[in-house]
Amino acid sequence: MTLTATNSPHAPRVYGPYSQAVSDGKLVFTAGQLPLDPATMEIVPGGIHEQAYAEAFGDHKPARSTVAVAALPRGARVEIDAVAIT
């Protein structure tokens, strides 16, 4: 299996030794993403609804993993990761 790193200018820049996502050509695995506005790299203002971008999924609700932490970086209220098939 060959994995390809993916970095999109439409997503927040990565801080740290990881990729925004990796793909084997069919499956895509994303890193946990904070609700950062890619243009400003600032946390999207508001609560969980504004930070989660649920409208992007339409009727296809994703499975989720939930991890309890004392706090997320930069005061975020949510961090999202995903696995998708292309």
C-alpha cells in the first residue's frame, strides 16, 4: 500500500509533524481538525454549532470518536477527524 500525504489550501495549515490527511488512493484518513478559519487561522467564533460545520455532511452523518480532555488547543470546542472513501 502506498500512502500519499494531502494538504489543501482550503483547510487550516498543519502545526506539527503530521499531514492534514493521507490516502491510499481509495481511503482517506484525516488528522483531527480544530475549527480554524483557513484564511485567518483563528478559531471560528461561536459555539459547537458554528465550529462543527454539520451542513457539509447533509443527511450523511459521520461516525464519531469522542475523547475527553481538559481543554483543546486555542480554546476550540470541537476537534474532528474522519475516514472517507473516494
